[in-house]
Amino acid sequence: VTVASGLLTADVVRFASNTIYSTFVGGDMGSCWSQQLAKVQYNNEARYIPRESILESTWKNLYTDVIEGAKNIQDVATEEGNEPMQGVGLVLQAYGYSLLTDMYGSIPFSEALQPELTLTPKYDTQEAVYTGILVMLDQANTLLASGNGAILATSDILYGGDAAQWQKFANSLKFRSLMRISGKTDVSSDLQDIVNNRSVFGSNADEAKVIYLGADPNANPMFETIVFGNRAEWKVNTVLVLSL
């Protein structure tokens, strides 16, 4: 039995958000390193000593739950002839790869997710990864605009089936990707093309943000850990307090 592509979207989006916004990644490292939060116990990460297990699980989650899941969306949507859903799958793959290469540098890309080809895929340079990401996002923009198919609204927890909003996500992610590589190559014409010819995020209302529910296990991951899980080792950082 093949599950419809539209039914696969929610899990991939949720896994992506939960991985990056978890207390280990978004809290222990992201928020502590940016000095928004501090830890009074179990504070290795806050002292720039990440746990190897978290580095490994982040890598694994982004590849298996996000990128592979998004590739499944694209593949099933291709069989269905549903072009907007193919675009959704490409956007989510590009997002996953962008997170991985920003965090780890060189990563498997051109040979990734091809176990029939190799179980030891080569590591592509960050330049090659970003080149591939930009191609994915251009393809996604075209597919999302085609109108040949539809995005299942009830499973789309980002945009409720609105292909135009997914286009904004694709084009804004491309803009961010171009800015990431702007120190190494001239991207001015590509950026100008986006500004002149493509729709992008115009306000916070457009952002690709999961709105969590009010109950476990689908509440905000920080709430689930700190409040629901009764873990009180996270505190507001004095740097943040004194800057208000």
C-alpha cells in the first residue's frame, strides 16, 4: 500500500522543527551559545563541550526523518503526477541539507540516500552542496507554481495547503542560501532576480514556523522538557536580562 504524498508532510515538518528546536540543540547549544539561556546543571554544552551523541543524533535525524522523508514525498508525488507536492518535497530536502552543511561542512549529498549505489557515500564540499540546494529550490519554485496537483491542507502544518506560501518559503530559503555563500562567490544577480521576479517572505506571518499544540507529545519541545518534564536547569541568561 502506498501512502498518498500529502499525508507524509506533517511528520517531516514536525521532525525538522523538533530536531532544531529541541532542548539539546536549540536550547543547550543554540540559545546558550547566543546567551539567551544559561544552565545551572548539566552545562557541558553551554561551556562549548557538545555531547557526541547529540551531534550524531542530529545528523541521523536530519538525514533519515527529514531528508529521506522529504525524498519519499517527492517520489510518491512524482508517481501521482502531483507537481506542487513534488515542490514541497524538494523544499524540505533543501532545508535539511542546508542545516546539515551549515553545521557539519562537507556532507554526503550527490550519493546520499542511494543504498543501491553505495553504503559509504562520498562527502561533497559545501560548495557542491549549496550548488545542489539552489537547483532544488529553483525546481521547487517552478513545480509549486504549476497548478498540476494540490497540497493536502489537513496534513500541511506549515501553510494549510497554500502552494503560494510554499513558493515564498522556497525563494526565501534560496535567498538565505545565496547570502550564506556570498563571501565566496558573486551572487548579486541571483539575489536581484529573486527580488525582481519571485515572491518571498514579506512579514513574520509568512515564516515557515510550526505552531505547536498545547499538550504532550505535540507541544513545544522546550515546554515539554522544562515544564512538562520538570527540568529546571535552564535559566534566563544575565546577558539577555541586562540588555533589555
